[in-house]
Amino acid sequence: MSVADRVVSARYAEALIGAIEAPGQLDEVNEEILAIDAVMCENLQFKAFVEDPSVPLEDKHGLVDKVFTGRLSQLTLDYMHLLLNKHRIDHFGQIVKAFTRLVEERRNQLRVRVTTAVDLGADVMDRLKRALDSSLGKDCILDTTVDSRIIGGVVAVVGDRIIDGSLRTALDELGKDLIATPLNQRTV
């Protein structure tokens, strides 16, 4: 997706978040948007139909009403119709990503990608989360992966910042230091 498309998607996400007024509505709309995204990812025929420019707009509106009326709040249903009218439904996946980021900002949450060499278990992950929460001043959401190539330790990615506490990096840096230091200047 182009930069212009991402800007458009961000604006539509901001418009949706700006339309939320009632307390508790943020959670409701967030759940609904994620559910619609799941439908579009799982049902490729539905996605293809609503994104197809050759399908008449009234047919798209009819299908959205048939599938979602009674299952979505009026705000979310109206938003889907707006995306259809403005021919932006093909941006929906990117809008969901932008909307999720805005929701997390409102909740003072921060998504952190955590990579470990082995599965650390719930207790260790809870301690890691509390440490990240404390140091970053946010309620961290941990997206975890296991990658044995880091050998040991933890790599955390927060936005464009990398906190690399992996054994692999420590060994690589030690190797570079050994290569860079003349043999007669090394200490044991």
C-alpha cells in the first residue's frame, strides 16, 4: 500500500475514533471493527464482492445490511456504508491497523514485539511485562515469538527502538571486540 493510501486509511481511522462519544463505545466499536476484519479475511468472496468496482453500490450496501444489521452498533454499520459510498472499503485492513493503534493510544497501551530463544512461561512473561510497563510508562501489549537463533536472552522492539538483550548479540559484539583489539593489548 502506498504512503498516500496509508494517509487516507489513517484519516478514516481518526474519523471513526472521533465519532465515538459514549463511554464504553470505544470497546464496542473496536470489537466490531475487528470482527468485520475477521469476516473479510476469512470470507474472501465477501471481501471480493464489496471491493469489486463493477458491483453496483446498492448491491454492496444490501449485502452489508444483510450480513451485519442487528450484529453491529449503528455507528459501525453507518461507518461501513460510508466506506462503501466513498469507495474506500478496499482500505479496510489498513484502516483497522490505524484504528487499533489509535485505540491503544487512548488506552495508554504500547505494543511491544518480544523475541526469546525459548518459551519463557507465564510467570517470566508477567515479570517482563511489568518491567516494560514500568520502564516505558505504558500498559504494554506483548506480541511474543520464539527464535532459537538469538541463543538466549530477550529482544524487545518498541516502535522503531530495539532493546537487544540477546546472547547472540553479546557474542557478536565480543567477537568484534576481539578482532578489533590487537593480541598484545588484550587482557585476560
